[in-house]
Amino acid sequence: MALAVSLILGAAWLAIRAYKGKVGEIKDGYGFLDSNMRRITVVVGCGAFFVLVFWLFGYFVAIIAGYMMAQLAFGVRDKLKLISGALIMAIAMQWLFMGVMRLNDPRGVLIDMRPYTNLISGE
Amino acid sequence: MIFEDILGGFATLLSDPYAIWFVFLAAFVGIVFGALPGLTAAAAIAMMLPILIAYNDEIGGLAGLAFLYVIGKSGRYGGSIAAILFNTPGTAASAATMQDGYPMTQKGQAGKALKTATIASAYGDYFGEIILIFGAVSIAAFTKQFGPPENFAIYLMAFVVIGSVVSDSIIKGIISTLFGAAIALIGEDTITGQFKMTMGIDELESGMALVPLLIGVFVISEVIIQAEKAAKVKMIDLDSTKLDDPTAHYFTWPEFKRCFPLMFRSSIYGSLIGMMPGLGSSVACFVAYGEEKRKAKNKAEWGTGVVEGIAAPESANNAVSGPSMIPLLTLGIPGSTIAAVLIGMFLVNGLQVGPQIFATEPPLFVAGQMMSPREFIFGIFAAGLVGIAAYATIGYFAAPLIGKAIAVLPTQYLYPVIFMISLAASYSSRASIWDVGFAILFGVIGYGMRRTNFSAAAFIIAFVLTSSMEESFRQSMIISDSGMLVFFQFEYMGKFSYAPIFLIIGAVVVGFRAYSSISASKKA
């Protein structure tokens, strides 16, 4: 508890100093002034989208959707590459993690894709 | 005795075909990941750890541990490829190599530079490995008498030493360490059964897993950084003609003779730095480069592309690899991120890291055969020795090809694949969708740490160490009849205690570091 409180107080102290402009000498590449918030949000959004789709539709669909989003985030615009890449990726991941490694493949809340994806994972 | 153990280690390794294959695989994978700017051996390990753990029983414990151990070595070497060819250090450990490596590439001597780096890296790595084998066994004979108060004092010393030396700023280093410790404390108390800092979330009751943290801090943070630079289609523009001058492809015998004493001295610097927890290859390479440049007769030529400027940092940064295992194997303290991950793999195989790892009893059942912990650990040392030869051979003949392949790799396809593998690997650590969320969260935190110079290595090491530290603290309190004073007394339960000595060493290191930091800032 003491550790958590000290961390929060320390962070608050740093935040107040930053707010007052007491940030010291800023070196190139240090801090968030030249961060591309849009890109960061897109990557984090891809991850969040993956989690959401995983919960709703299961692992296989999440890989397809997440990988397509990630490709879009990195500037891939060719539709054929987007779709074929995502399908190949999803099949490979389904086979490796669910088929070979025998991980738990939970059903999606909305749709249970397992009768179809089990054809890849071999269950 | 040790020579017999080494021969026994080779016998153990050679009798396990999976282990041999995994050593060669690790040598190759480590070089590739090390050579990819931004990605490190730690990132490769983070993504592959769940697979290795899942397959531990099938492939045998030796193969998995040998893989992780060798990937750390080859990853350090791989960083030099990017430093020499692209003027971008593949890892922080090869930052000093750029200073003479890239000018040699510009002069059309990339082949010579790469071969110098390969030979110097292998030399330094063998030097460090010998120090590890002989040093760890000797030190472990002394440290195995330690009890819980000494263990707690050692952990505390490691915390403050790592926190104070791992980063440019002592405060940031200590905060990184405390943050790792705070995250490790989440979950169920092993003695009282109470839940700590779970915030009512059921999934946190079993604590945080290492894999999502590693993936977040080392891989997803890098994906975010690469996404910021995503406008580039190619990773790097390499003029491939600079690799094709056949007369420049040899590291000649006179050059080797000239570099030999320098590589020897640099390997000593690297080994000494490697033994200290927290200080790593990135420190060693600059110390060796700086010292050898200062001593050099041709110091004016350093920085313009001389082989000595590659041999010194490369010997030093690879000499760190072996000795960085000494604190782990003798005290249970990981000196680096990779050593921290190795603790988990040792535990999966029923081995508690620390001096007892050199015990000859009780036997373990590993890879289909019975062996003692000592035979097992010497099998890993043998894997290290073979791994060095493997990455040196691959690097000597194929480094220019690997460099060319990486130069044309489009980031727009590479990083989405890495991102997806990261998310899948996070899920696979405990088959929990929450772990994917935690990996993304720690990806953002890791990005923030990188942008503000907080230490990801200190964070991970502290996370791994905290549960053992807590356990030894509890055990100390149980055996102590004077409460916390047990850590400051030179005797408990009728035997001599080294605990106060470790606390004093920790305080002295922090004091010295603080003094030098304040002095440096006053001069500036």
C-alpha cells in the first residue's frame, strides 16, 4: 500500500512540475512532444479491437480482424494483400496455437466459430 | 572436477538431439532479431517463451533453456550487423560499434567490418563463458551457506544497485524498480491468502504473468514506435554494392594480431561489468571503446573506420553475456532481462536458481533421462559454448546476406505480423484474454518508459525478483527473534550473517553513484 501511494504521489509531483513548466532541458527524442498520438492511438486501438472481436467472435475472427487493422495502421492499402494476408495469418495462428499448442479456444459471445476453426486446429 | 563437468555437459547436450537443434535455431533467430533495428533478443524471447513452456515436456527442459541462453548471445552479436550496415544499432549493446562500423561500410569495407565483429564477438563470448563456468562454481560454493536474512539482504542490495546503475538517472532507475516490484505484488498472498491490489478484478487474483509484461514492454512498445515511423516503406536504404567488394571481405591475420591484445582487455572489461547486476552490454561497449581509444596510438583514426573500433566494443559487449549469469546462478539475482526470463524456465524444469543449482543431488528427470542439477547446468554451459561457435559460423559467412535481407524488409508487413504474434503469445501464456489487454497496457507503459528514459530492464528484473524477496523476508521474520534487526546483526541462529555486509555494499554503491551523478551535473 505504501509503495502504491508513494508511486501515485511521485507521479502527481512530477505532473505538477511538468504543468508548471519545470521540465528541465529537453533533449532530442525525449518525452512526448514529437510523439505521433494518432499513430499510437491507432496501434492501441488495433489491440483493443482484437480483444473486443476475440470476446464477441472468438480467436480466429479476432486474428483476421486484428491483422487487417494492423496492416491498415502500417499503411497497407492493397485489398488483396489485406485479405489474403489476414487469412493466411489466421490459419497459421489457429493451427499453431490452438492445434499444436492445444490452447483453450473459447467460443465467442455472439458466434461460435469453433465447429469451422476446429477443421484447422484438428480437434 | 570442472573439466570433467564440462565434458559431462557436452555429453548431456549431445545426447539430446532437440537441444542441439535448438542451439542452432537460437543462433540464427538471435542474429536476425538482433539485426532488426529496434527488436532485441528480449523481444524474440518474449514472443517464443509461451511456445517453449508449452512444449517443455516434449522437447525436454535442456532444449528450451539452451534456446533462451543462446538467443541472448547471438542477439547481442546480431545488433552489430545493423550498426555496421545501417548506422542504426540493432541493440543498445552495439551502439559503440556504429562509430567505426558504419564508416567502414561507407568505405566499401562492410565485409571486413562484419567479420571483425564476428570474430571479436565470439572471442569475447568465449572469454565470458570461461569466466562464468569457473567463477560461478567457485562463488556458489561460498553462497550456498546463505540463509533467508542474507538472501533478503542480497535481493535488497540488487534492487538498489540495479535501480541506481541501470539508467542515466538514479531516481528513474529506482522508480522503474519499485514499479516492477509493485506490479509483482498484485495477487494472492502466499501465506495469508489475502488478495493484494487486485482492485476487485478476479483475473488479477493470480497475479500478473511475466509473458504479457515482457511482450508489452519490449515488443508492443517497439511496434508503437515503428508505427510512428510507418511512412517508410523500406526499413533502411542500403547500397548493396558496398557489400560486394571482394577485396574488402577479409579480416586479415596482421589485423587479428593487432586486435588480439585489445580484444583481451575489452573482454576483461566486459566480464567485470557483466558480473554486476544491472550494468549490461551497452555500458561495456562504451567503456571498452573509450578505454581502447584512449590507449590507441592511432586514436585520431578512431571513428573514421578502423577495425580496432569494432573489435573493442564487440569483444566487451559479448563478454558480458556469460558473467551476467553469475549473479543468477550464485545468488538467484538476474543481472539482465534475459537472465530474469531464464528463472521462469528453470522453475518450469523444477530447478530453483541459486547456489544449490550446482548440487549433485537430487536427480532430475529431464529430456527422458535422469540427471543432477549440476549435470543439467553444465549441459546449458555446453550449449552456450556450441551456440557461440554456431552464431560465429553463421555470422562469418551469412551476415552480409542477413543484412541485405533485412534492408529490403518492408516494415508495413513485418510489424503487423510481429504485433499479431505478440497478441497471440500474450493470450497463450495463461489462455486469458485479460493477458492480451495487459500486454497492450504495458505496451503503452513501455513506450512511455522508453520516451522518458525509465528502465524497462530494471522493471522486469524487479518484477521477477519480488516474490523471492518477499518469501525470504517472511522466512527471516519467522526465524528472527529480534524482528527487522536480523538484517543488521552479524549473527542469527548461532551462525555468522553476511546480511549487513550486503546492505552496506548496496548503500555504498548508491552513495557512490549519487555522488558521481551530482559531480557530473555540477561540471556540466
